[in-house]
Amino acid sequence: MFGLFAKVKSESINSVDELIGTINLIDVREVQEVRMGTIRTAKNIPMGNLLSTPEKYLDKNQTYYLMCQSGGRSGRCAKALAGKGYDVVNLTGGYGSYTGSKRKK
């Protein structure tokens, strides 16, 4: 029941540019998408893997910032994880709208 009403925090991906390297950043895209580019220090955990066994990857005492290509998948993932008690922030706009200097190819 808690999961149905979980509040999801969101921030623009560009608003956290200065924090990259100091936050727990997770790229929920598939491996082949990440090969085309991601943000430095982002850990790739595909959405399906993350949602099926979040306890394998996440600690409920930490905050995680989730990104995908446009913010849609990471938003759905954030809602599901918040419903399970994880502290997550969806990065709206995703990698596709990231204009910062911390791209990794």
C-alpha cells in the first residue's frame, strides 16, 4: 500500500552537474545504450535488474540519483524504489538533455 502513494523527488539533470562525482548516480539504461555515452561516475544498473533485486545494489540509508535517456524510465524506477523505502531522486531530462561537461563516451 505504501508504494502506491510514494512521493518521488525530481531534479533537472543539469541542476546536479556540480554534484557529479559526489553523489550516487545510477544510469538505468540498458548496457548497449550506455556504450553510446553516459555521465562520468554513473554506475550502470539496467532498470530490470535494479527493480528485481534492489537490495543487491542499494542501501536504504543512502540517496541515489537515477537517470536514463529522457527521464521516463528513471521516473518509473524512482517511483517503484521509493515505494519500497529507498531514497531516490529522478533526474528529469535524462542524458539526452544533459549539457554539462562530465559526459563519458
